[in-house]
Amino acid sequence: MANGEPLLRVESVGKEFFGNRVLADVDFSLGHGEILGLVGENGAGKSTLMNILFGMPVIASTGGYEGRILLDGKEVKFSSPFEAIDAGIGMVHQEFSLLPGFTVTENILLNRESTKYNPLVEVFGERIRTLDRQGMKKRAEAAISEIGFSIDTGTFAAEMPVGHKQFTEIAREIDRLNTKLLVLDEPTAVLAESEAEILIQSLRNLSSKGISMIFISHRLQEILDLCDKIVVLRDGRIVKETRPSDTDIFQIASHMVGRNVEASSASRPSRPDTEAILEVDKLWVDMPGETVRDATFSVQRGEIFGIGGLAGQGKLGIANGIMGLFMAGGSVSVKGLVIKLNDPAHSLSRDMAFVSEDRRGVGLLLEESIDWNIAFTAMQVQDKFVRKLLGGLVKWRDDAAMRAATQEYIKLLDIKCTSHKQRAVELSGGNQQKVCLAKAFVVGPDILFVSEPTRGIDVGAKKLVLDTLRKVNEERGTTIIMTSSELEELRSVCDRIAIVDNGRISGIRPAAAPATEFGLLMMGSEPAVAGSDVGGGDA
Amino acid sequence: MVAKLKKFIENAGWPRIIIGLFLVSLYIAAPMVNVKVLTSLSDTLVRVGMNGVLVLAMVPMVQSGCGLNFGLPLGIIAGLLGATTSIQFQARGLAGFGFAMLVAVPIAVALGFIYAQILNRVKGEEMMIATYVGFSSVAVMCMAWLLLPFNSPVMIWGYGGSGLRTTISTENYWRHVLSDFLAFGSDTSGTFYVPTGMFIFFFLMLFLVWGFFRTKTGTAITAVGSNPEFARASGIDVNRMRTISVILSTVLGALGILVYEQSFGFIQLYMGPLYMAFPAVAAILLGGASVNKATMVNVVVGTFLFQGILTMTPSVINSLLQSDMSEVIRIIVSNGMILYALTRKTQVKR
């Protein structure tokens, strides 16, 4: 097999989404039977790279990609996943794509079933051939045993534990006779440790049979154990390509989050300790996909407090829970007084405001004008922009005041729009985000929660948004609690950063702490020095 | 000029322009087939006045995201109860009409509140459920009309001596009290007739609803209809806002049917209210409203176009074809409009 030509070669691949560069100059190659570990933060470009490789339509519909991909020495350009499958690339997705009411066998062999002849075929053609249940069972069992695992092939997918579902997915890819390259997108994320071990072992088996793999995972130890080669992506570029023997967890973690950031965070003067403005004790939030289990921390007046962590670990749930948008419990006190949870109106009345990560779903009235978007919350919560008629009996909307305030913020935040009456849906992502910020500023909160303020917006708008937050913090003394997936961003703006892992605060560090430490906290492995700091609050 | 025309077409929307032109062509064609234009115009105006408030009853629920008020019969039932009660107490003239409203409104508020509680439990399926609320309330009232203790001889069945008739005349009570207030001409003389009082009432209602949606509460209701998640994040009690809008729609439905009855001259009980929602729904959609946005202009334009078509098409086309097609055309136009608008909804949402 080792004829010198690698199975897969990726040459200077790049991709732009609407002028937003997400991948640049990605080069690597993968030999037969090799396993490549791909690591990087959320948004580093891993998914985009895999979408390109797999010929997902989203790539072609947004203008294609740059560079070349060679499979077995021949350039390929897939226009649909079916072509990629035919060429021998299999993909195991993060989310299961199994039919719940089908058995393991049926799921593995869907649309590739073994069939038998029956007379109706003469009339209706090949599609009416009878299923060969016995043959199918054998094939399914063969595929499963190839992984080195055993599942009853008659079980329905809906009734299986997640681990078994994952194995079924992999078995499906293996049953395709021509699979040469298997892409596994976080296959172990949902598995228990023992299951993950079995999976790792079986992947090794497969690779010894000549199947190459691209293995994406946030569990760095697995990557080190399993892979022959490790590629670290950051901001769409390959920052490191190495072999497991030449590196360790610390190095990979610091490559992932970047190193040269000390300069930017040092620009904030160190702050004297003041009283706590927000105290969170044993908070749980039932937010789907971002469950918070037990968060305890406190934030000081005038601070910019960062909340970071990987996607799905619960960092977004904290702000949503405190603002009453998702079912929450535990105790949260603002300026020493305990607030009522699960009641957005109450949270807002306690001088808090929230810029949601879900801009289009929660943050904006897409079909309404900019001035409505900006003024609405302040009007409803604080009776701003309201003229009282007939001795307060009628609370009339004050359109003139709304227009004046909106135009002020359009100028201040440089919102690009035709007028204050333009509908929010017509604005670009960055300008929509500015409208969301303006909405919060109009309320004039003491505590401002900002979630993913720079997600999906271009570099220029990013800078303006972050600068504005800093300015509001300095000039108005607003305490800002910023949640972001981008650690770099948090480190450049915040005073202290809490990292959330598995629904708990795994540690709070000053922003100037080394990136490696944050990287390890994100991976859930507590660095030796930090044991006592969990749930602390004074750093 | 061309740009202006384009802008106008864009603002008005093709359906309204096509139907408007069709209506104009019907008025032009009318004299050729011996249909009197002035009489037709009067008929149109009367029908607009009769139906206007019922169409307006769509607006609050549309604005709060509850969809079109297919449960309009519920409001109508409240209005019918007000009407029958006022006749029972022999209340006549404008005062009698006012008394009917006074009785109808609290009933509408109570029924609207219950209706709202149902709709708040079926978010996303409001229109389907509303239709059945309307239908089943009519069915319940079919029994109630027989059993309620009314005993005014003008209203009860002649032979049994108990139970209300299907049709009750308002002739000696408050027939035309609004229509004839400051009216031009007379509807019996065959000259041009404008039911001024009915229009004054219609525009008063339009003004009140318009004003309501410019208040803090009205703004909150609009936001709930636009994006309930946004409203909730701004501390709005979404269910409460929806409840207010449903009550408002139901009350307008009750007032609307009273206006309708005083002009029509009859109170129609039993199965009468069953299909009342559909022409109102068709009119507001024809006026350019969507299932989650409606304005006062939509109400006025839609009522005029829809009632105009309903008045003109049968008379002109009957004369042309020499046969009675009026009911068929009416059904095709009104249901066709609903179908058109509801399919358009899915387009907007995609």
C-alpha cells in the first residue's frame, strides 16, 4: 500500500463566507492507514474544512473554495456528499443520523440492503426485490465485529445507549466496501470513558486494516493516544503540525488558544478590589444544549468578567438563567439582594440587561424598525419613550423621543442603515449586533450580560463592539459579564475569566494568566495549582 | 413618473391593484347591462359600514400573533345576547342600541378571556383551534337559544310559546338607528344613500384601535406578535398580552354584529353566526394584511374591495349571464381569497 503517494492531500485550501475568512492556506497530507488528529477551538475552521472535503452543498452555494484536494493523487471536487461517499470517504457525525424506529441492522444497511429476487421484479423493476434478512444480519454483524464490539443487531436505534448508537454509525461506514477515509467528528464526545476506550481500540484496528482517518476531538489525551499526526487549527490557519511523540497536552492546548496575547490584556490597569455586585451560588439552568449544573462565582462592581469554555459546556446558560429566559434554580443576588429567578421582568427591573447570543431568535424584532428594536425594552421596563396622557391613564408611545435616541445610537455605534425606520432583518450581522447593544445601553443597566458579542460579524465590527463595551465599562462604570467562545477575545477585554466545563466553573483566572492554563481548564483537566480556586471569586 | 408608479404598485401590492381594477371595470360595465351605478355604490357603502367593525375585529389578534380570528362567532354570540336582551327589555332607539352594547361588552370580555386561555395552550395552531371554538360555540348556543328564559312575544316561537326564533326583526326597536344618523338620502327611495352614522361609528372604532396600538401596551402586543421570544426577554408577559388582544377582538366582534344587525334589520340566531368569520377574514387579507401584521388601512381598503366585489359581481354577472350565480361567485371570491392569503403565509415564513 505504501506506494509513496498519500491517500489524501490538501493543498492550500481556503474559504471565505461573505467576505469573512474562515480558512486560509490549509496544507496537509494523510497516508494510507494513518490517523490524523484535528484540533482547534470552536470556530477555528474544523467543520468548514470537513464540509469542503465532504462536498457539502453549503460550500458550493457560498462561492466554493480555494486550493486543491487530491485523493489517491487525483484532484477531486465533490459537488455533493454522495460523490464523496462514492469516492470512499465516510463521515461519522457529531449528531446521530440514525432512524430511531429502525433496528441496528436496518440502520447500518439503509439503502444498501441485501435483496432476493421475486416475480414482482419483472413488473415493477429492481426496487421491489425482497429484503434478504438473513444476509443483512450477517453483514451487519460482520461490520460490528470488525470494530471489535458486539451489539444485538435486532435492537431499535431509539432504545440504545448513546455509545451503541455511535458504534452503529461507524459500522455503517465500515459496511461500505470501498471506504478508504473515515472522518470522525467528535465521536467520543457523548461516550463514557470505558466506551471511548473501546472505540479508540477499534479505530486502531481499522487503521491497521488500511483505512485512514481524520479524528476530530476536544479530548486531547485521546488525540495523543490514537493519532499518528496532529494538526492544530486556529482562526482558519494551521498553526502546528506535529507528531504525538514530539508534543504533550500543554503544548497542544497553548497552540489551540494562541500565545502572544499578554500584550493586549496588559493594557488594562489592574483594579482595586471593590464590593461584589453579583453573587451567584449553586446556579443550575436547564438550557437545552448548554446545561448549567452548579455554578458559583461572584463579580465585582465595575469589572469586566469573562465566561469562556467549549460549546455545549454550559457557559451560555449562565446569563440566560440569571436573566430568567430558561428554567433556573439556586441563588443569585444583585447588590446584596436575592433576585427572583425565572422572571425576566424582575431581572430587568434589577438594573440588569442582556444581549443574547441568539441575535435573530431572541435579540431582535426582525420585522420591526430599528427604533422599535432599540427602544422597546426600555419602554416596557422603565417607561422611557412614553408620554402620559389623560393623567397617566393612557401611556402613549413617544415616537419622537424614540427617533431621537435611535439616531443618537446610530451615530455613536456607526450603525449602517438607510434610516431609523429600516427593518432590522435588512441589516448585516454586525449592524444587527450593534442594534442589540444599543437596546441594552438605552436601559442604562448596572450589570450588562453580553453573550457571543462578536459571533458571525466581520473584523471591523468586532473591534467596534469590543471597544464600545470597554468604553461603556469605563465611562458609565457598567459591570460587564461577557460570554464568548473565543478565548482570545475574552483575554483582550476582561479582567478575570471563568471557564465553564460540564456545567460547572472549572476555574477563574485573571486574564493575564497563561493561555495554557485556560486551555487545560477548558479540557476539564484541572492544573495542579488550581485545586482550591473552584467557585472562589477573588482572584 | 414610472418610478412613482412602481413605488405605488409595490406599496399597494398586485392583488389589490388587480382586484381594484376589476372592481372599477365592474362599475364601468354596470350601466351597459342596466345595473344602476348609484344604487350599486350605495349598496357597497352600506355593506362596508355593516361589515367594517367585524373586519376590524381581526386586527388585535393578528397583531399579537394569534393569527386570524376564525373564532369571530364567539364575539358575535356576545353581540347577539346583547341584542336579544335589549329587545327583551323593550329598549328602543339609540338608547336601546347603546343598552345592547352595554350588555354585549361584558359578555364578550368573559368569553374572550376563556377563548384566550384556550389559544394560549395551542400556540402555533391558533387558527385551526379558533375555527373549532367558533363552530362549537355556535352549536352550544343553538341549544341555549331554545332554553334561555326570554319571553318577549316578538322574539319567541309563535306556536310553542318558548324558545327564540331563528330570525328576529329589529324593526320597532333600533333598526337603522346608526345608519340613518346624519344620513344622505334614503335607502328606500332608490336614490344615492350614505349611512353616515355607521361610518362615524366605524371610524371611531378604527381610531380607538389605532390609538391602542400606539400605547405602551399596544406596542408590547405588536412585539409579542412579531417575536414572542424577544418580548419575553424584555420582561413582557406573553400570555397576558395575547389574552388582552383576544378579548379586544372578541369585544369588537360583539360590537360589529350589533352594527350589522341594526343595518340589516334582523337578528339571526342559531346557525347564523357560523360562517360569519370567513368574509371578515377574506376582507382583511384582501386588504393586504398578513397573518401576523395588519393595519387600519388594510381594514378599510380590504372591506371596501371585498364588499364591492360581493355587491357588484353578482348583479353585473347575473345580468350578463341571465342566471343567478350570485351565491356561487360570493363563495368562490371569499374562500379563494382566504386560500390565497394562507398559502402566501408559508411563502413569507420560508
